[in-house]
Amino acid sequence: MTEKEIIGAIAVFFTLIGYGHYLFRTLSGKAKPHLFSWAIWGLLAAVAGVAQIVKGAGPGAWTTMIGSASCFLIAGLSLKFGDKQFHKTDKRALYCALSAIPIWLLMGDPLYAVFMVCAITFFGFIPTFRKAWNKPFEEPALLYALNTLKFILALAAMETANPTALLYPLLVACMDASFVTMLVFRRRKLAPTK
């Protein structure tokens, strides 16, 4: 195995640990995933992962593709175990996510799709961020902390350093780190006092 493959495999390990923990918490009723966020993240990660592969990311794309499959699994579980409150903005975010694929096909360059994916990923985070702001104990911080770590490792595992390959994991690592910070802040603020 090459050094990049080893780093990519470690990133995949953290991906599986993080999503495995989240799945366990969802099935035990301790996490309440939001359907639209998880469906959007799955779709966007799939587009970003394919774009990374097309642009030669190599092992740096592994965690994005496994993350996509995990997001779709959690979206499916959210139908039974998740948050069922939907807002107009949630549907708009999903429609925007779906638009990334035809943009790539029309423009002929995956970089345009990655720009779109990054913008939509940001907006797709809104339903979960809004829910977690109000109910911070329903989102396990471990997944988002591990996502930050796995995407930092994925960046190190990239075979090529180009915007198409690097932009998505960089954005998601920053968003997940911000989300963990918000969860810690809100939990401290809302924790019962003795």
C-alpha cells in the first residue's frame, strides 16, 4: 500500500466509526436525524465523490463515497426514527441539491458541480443546524468531530491537489468543526443546573 492509500484507509476507518456510532444512536432513539439534510448530504457527497474520482483524487475520494452511502442509509432510517418536521426551505434545499447533476452535464466540467455541491451542502446543513440549535442533545457530536478528522485525512490522501478534489472535503471539515463547536456551546447553555 502507498502512503496515500494508508491515509485514505484511516479516513475510511474514522468514517465507519462515526457513522456506525450515529446509526446506533439513531436506532436506540438517542439521535433524531433530519430526513432532508441526510438525503441532501448523501446526494451531494455522491456528486462530489464522483467528481473527485474523475479528477484523480484516488484514495482521497474513498471517504466521500462511503460517507454518501452512509448518509443515504441514515436518511432511510430517519423515516422511522428521525425528525419529521419539514419547512419550505428544506424542500428548496433538496431541489437545489438535485440541480448539481444537470449543471455538471451541461457545463462538461465537474468543478462547476463541486461549486454547486459546496453551496448546496452549506444550505443543506440548515435544517440540521436549526434543529440542533433547539435540541442539541439529539445530535451526537462524535460523528461531526470524526467527520472533521476524516476529511482532513482525506485531504492528505488526495492523489492530485486540484480545486475539484479539495474543495468539498475542505468545506465539510470546516462546517462539521463549526457544528461541533455550536453543539458544545448550546449543550452547556441548556444543561440543567444543580
